Amino acid sequence: MRKVFVFIGLLFSVGGVAQDKTLQLDSLFSGLYNKQQFFGNVLIADKGSIIYQKSFGKANHTSNADLNAESVFELASVSKQFTAMGIMLLKKQSKLNYEDSLRKFIPELPYYNITIRQLLNHTSGLPDYMQLFTIHWDRTKIATNSDVISLLAKYKPAIHFVPGEKWEYSNTGYALLAFIIEKTSGKSFGEYLQKNIFQPLNMKRTLIYRRRYEKKTIPNYAFGYVYDRNKKQFALPDSVNETAGIVYCLDGIVGDGSVNATVNDLLIWDRALYTEKLISKEMMDEAFQPGTLNDGKKTNYGFGWAVEEVKGAGKIVNHSGRWPEYNTYIERNIEKDKTIIILRNHEAPGDVLKKTRQVLYDLKEEVKKEMTVSPDVLKQYVGEYELVPGFTITVTVENDKMFGQATGQNKFELFAEKEYLFFLKVVDAKLEFVKDEKGEVKSLILYQNGQEIPGKKK
């Protein structure tokens, strides 16, 4: 009889821990929402069981509709894992190999010795297509993936490095992967993913959707909003000068973005990746392995997933997504089977991920050591750094303190960890300033959510 009581006691104990985490998470997200620092949907699961799920804010300010668990969000770059899965399914079907050349599928491109694997791993060295559209595209027209290829073939921008030599995040690579999926399968990108991923997994609310390019209405759609500083209110990015052109003219491009889904469907996706419903375990394991550079060094990116080891948590695969109106994130702890899904549809500064991890894994907050940097050194970093067209980080110095301000967001102080490396306290992010051979600051690297995103000084 004693064993029975011990077992029941353990059940109550475990349940109490889960309930305590639920309360902590609700305190965290509700507190951020009350301070206008979080708007969106949250789902957090432990071994597939939801321990916290809630919606905060509006899906549509015009109709005054609230967000709910079935609201559909644009996933932005979280879409890349679905593009990667599309390629892996074609590999499973023996329709391509990871070592195949890019030019096997798109021979008009002037880029040699680039493989499918390098496109998946972000080690191709391909230039950013968004820069081309900033210079050479009529922003009153909506571009598609064919237009990306046409501009690359016509203007032939140089690669940034020898393929496989470095790691550099590339939207271009994933747009080209989507085109390869279409050419190899004979179906549109949306049709292929719908038939081979979304329908088999019963992800009923997930689809490829381009709101401006496609004239259709998605029920319970979570519109994305940026903060209009002139009108001092949230607005659709289409009506704000800084974002209107870019969200319109690039709306037809798929692969690097364009998947739309709910938090519930993303949990279905998460659970399916532990099975062999789509591909074998061996193939899935390869997707979660860091890429290898020509010199044998490892990157922090697999096939559509960032890969990192988090102290106190274990091996985590994740991906974030950002577009002028959306900020999305999915994290899978593949050792402890914990899942974090956060979909935001309003620009807001709240530090979500770091604090969520602290609750979920009982982590203590790491106190960063600050150092003092002379005002003369700080002034070297002043300027605008463009991460993608339409999204910059502006660095300023005021009263011997340095501040960073991203497009459409508030200004926040930057604190020195090293003379060239600064961190923010409002979010878990760092900025590293990079000098050229002459000692002049020419770029920065944003470190956030396990990713490294470069920005050139304008």
C-alpha cells in the first residue's frame, strides 16, 4: 500500500510543479501585455502537453476582433523549416540530392559550385536579393521568385565568399530552394507543401498565403501592425512610409517566408518531427546537425533550423521570423521535449524568450558585466546599419551613452560587454561592431535567438 501512496504523491508533486510554471508564465506574459510590451499568441508544451496557452491583443483593429488560438499568423522566416522539409521530401523521393549543383536546376544563374546543401545551411555566399530590388525594381509591382532569378541573372551581383567558406544568413538561398521545389515537383510551392506536409499532418489552418499578391480572405487572420510614430498608434505597414514599399513589392516571393499558421498547427508540426510521418529519423537528425564549412568548422545552422546548446536546458533547435508587422518564434528542445511557440503581430519591445526559458528550465538570470567605453570610441559606432531593406538599426550617442533603435521601435540603451560588443537589457540580444582592415566600422552583427544577422553601415 505504501508504494501506491508514494506514486500518488509523485503525481501530485509533478502536477504542482507544472501548475506553478503555468502561473509564472501567465504572470510573465500578462505583465508584458499590461505594459503594452507583448501582443500575440503563446503556446508552451512539455512532452506535447500544453502547460500554457493564451492570446493577447487584437487580430484586426478595424473589426476589433481579438486574437484566439486559431488566429492565423504570417510566420516570416520560421517558414524556412518548411521549405527545408520540402527539399528533404524531394530527396526522399530521389528527385534530387543535397550535393546537386544550383545550376542543375537554374542554369541561367551565374553562380558555380553552390550545392543544395549549402543553400539549406546558409553557406552559399549568395548576395541578398532584397538589395537588388531596392535598386532595380519598380515598387508599384509585386515580385515573385522568377523575378528574383531574373534580377540575379541580369545584374550578376558578386557572391560574398567562396561557397562553403563562411556562414551568412541568406533569404536568397531559400527563395531559390522554393523555386527548385516547384521545378522538380511540377507543382507550385504552396501546392507541394499543402499536399506533402500540411494535409498529411492535418495542419488544417496552415497554408502559403501572400495577402497583397493573392486576392482572397483568410478567416480569423491576424493582421500585423507596426507603430506609426507620426500618428502615435498601431497601423498596417502598408500605410507607414518606412515599410509600405517593401511589404508590397516583395509580397509574392515564397520560400524564405510566406507560410501562415496557428500556434496549434505548429504544435502538430512539432509533434510530427518526433515521428517518421514525413521522413526517416536519420534524415530528420541530419536536419538538426550544424553545417560544416570547407575548413571543417561547424556553423550553428542545420536545414531550416538554428542549432544551439543552451546552458541548463540542452540541445535546442529553433528559428525566429521577422517582417515589418510580425515577430515569430518556435523552439524545440529535442533532448527534453519542450516546445516554445510565440507569434507576435505587433511591434513591441518585451523580452520574451529569455524570461520564458528561465521559467521553463528553472534558470537563474545571468548578470552580465558592464564595462565603460570612452565616448571617442562610442562615436565610431554612430550610424545606420541596414539588416534588410526597410529595416535598420540606428546607433546614436547621447550624454556619453550609446543607444540603438530598430525601424519602427523605441530607442534602447546599449551596454558594453567588450569595447566592440554591446548588449541590451530589454531583450536578449547583442550587437557586435565590425571594423575593416583600415580600422573603420563598416558593419555590425545582431545576435538574437541563436542567429547572427549582419547589417551594413549606410
